[in-house]
Amino acid sequence: MPFLMQPAIAPGTFSRTPQPTLRTADGELALRPFEPQDAEAVHTAFQDPVLQHWHLRTMDSTDEAGEWVESVREGWRKETSAQWLVVRTGDGAPLGRMALRQLNLEDGVAEVGYWVMASARGLGVAPRALTAMTDWALAAGFHRIDLEHSTGNEPSCRVAEKSGYPLEGTRRSSALHADGWHDMHVHVRIQQL
């Protein structure tokens, strides 16, 4: 049975090319594809109690982090996710992660995920990196990008607002965290036609 619409983004658009490195407008940060040697930085990031509070998983060893890094790299090849390590351009120091998860190329929809290492919080890393990733995604053909966070996570709400993601609404009791069910704010960027 034929479809009436063409996919928003043609299958193979990403997998047939290397994942790009992105830069923030000020040039101070780069978003680069994860490499196997990043496992140590990922493991270190997940030891932070604040990060653990808002995420669903732990990272108990560098080996486990290495497996996670490989799954991230596989996400690009399978066109299911696009994730970057955020680094300082001057010295390459890891500062965080930006992700487009649950890529739906047919509809041109993706979901944002991110974290910032404890040592980099309060420096504007997340909003600058999120803006760079969003600009790339919209230029690549995504129509809608969702950002959800617990209504109790005020820093994430500020990141969304600073990055041009207006609040669309609240999904009641829609995400299970370690401390129970959370209402989730939904922020969204939509491709301007």
C-alpha cells in the first residue's frame, strides 16, 4: 500500500555520512561524536548525585560506560539517535552530553536529552550546546524537537527557555524516576516554514 507522504528526512541521510562536529555560536564549545576513549569521562559524570537524581540509569564501571559509548555510536549508524560529547574547544575537556533521542525520520521528530558535568554547571554550557544542536537538527530537516523534564527540575526549565524552547504543556504523572512518578514539562521547537 503506497504512502501519501514522503518521509520528512530520507532514510540513510545520516548513516551514510560521518556524524558532524558542531560548534556553538561563540566558538567556545564543540559537540563532537563520542569516541571509545570517552568512557572514563562518562563514568565520572554518572558518579554525580545530581545527575543520578534526574536520570534513570547508573554507570557502575568504565567498562559499562564503554558499552554505553558504543551503543551511542551505533545509534548514529542505525539512525535511532544522534549524541554528542560537549567539550571545551581550547583544551578538549569534556563538559557534558547533548542528544537527539528517538529519531523519527518519517515524521521529522526527535526528543532532546542532555546532561552537564558537575564542574561545568553554571557556565551556560547546556543552553549554548542545545542551541547549536537544535540549529543543526532543524537545518537537517527535523520539524519538531521535544524537550521534556520533570517539573521539579528547574535548571532544565531554564535551559529550555534560554535555548528558545517555549513551554507547550505538562504531561501529568508521565515519567517514573527513582523517587516516584513525575509530572513532565514539555518544551518544543518547531521548524519555521
